[in-house]
Amino acid sequence: MIKKIISGGQTGADQAALDAAIRLGIPHGGSIPKGRINEDGRLPDKYQLKEMSTSSYPRRTEQNVIDSDGTLIVSRGKLTGGSAYTKEMAVKRNKPCHHSDLNKTNLFQEGDFIADWVNLNRIKTLNVAGPSASKDPLIYQDVINLLEIVIRVK
């Protein structure tokens, strides 16, 4: 059911979602702050994100929630920082939101659950968020693996 995957282009979970979409042949996109900035500097042009007129990360986060049918946040443990703000924006905008806490489940069970959640909520454009690579160096590969399970389960 997922027709597009979007994110804010940050290192870690965001870029993993974009790379998973590219690998799986699913259109990708999202909004990114002015200058295509992330913690590594500038997001490469291979990622088809729309540059915003502001350098505000919170504004970018809210825009991606608005532009999606639902948001998946992948992390280990309690949501903090931008991930917590993402959930707050999903609640504010009355959009489906699911937090996958990888400390509490395994990828295969979680992938099956997310596939069902996507179908139940009729999510065509999925916003994916989570920690940056500097906060969780392992999140990149976990998000790729998780999304591959979700897409193949559908």
C-alpha cells in the first residue's frame, strides 16, 4: 500500500528510509531545511527532497507530518529531541503515528505489525523519522531492514 516514503533527510533513520525507498523502487521525497542541511553538512542531490525557505528543523518536521498519511518513528527507548517533536506534530495534526522501540521488539515482529498498521490506516505516503547517526550509529541499518520487511509483507 505504501506508494511513497518521505523523511527530513537527516543522517541515521531519515536517510535510511530514503535509501530503502530507492533500493525498493518506491518514490521518495520530503521537505528539508534551507541549504539541504543535516548533521553531515549538505544532503546529496541524489535524494529528491524539497528545500524549504527556512532553515528550521521543527518546521521541516511539521511539514513532513502534514505531507504524509502517517508517521513511523524508529528508535531505541523513549523518544527524545526531534523524534519526540515528530510524535507531538503527528498528534497535533491528527495523523496516524507509530513508535517502533527496537529495545522492546525484534525487527521481524515489528515489520509484520507495521505492515498491518499501514494497511489499517491506508497509508500511501509514509513519513519515517528517528535518531540521527550521531545519536544511534546502528539505526541506519535497522531502519533499512525494517522497511524491507514492511514492504515485502504487504
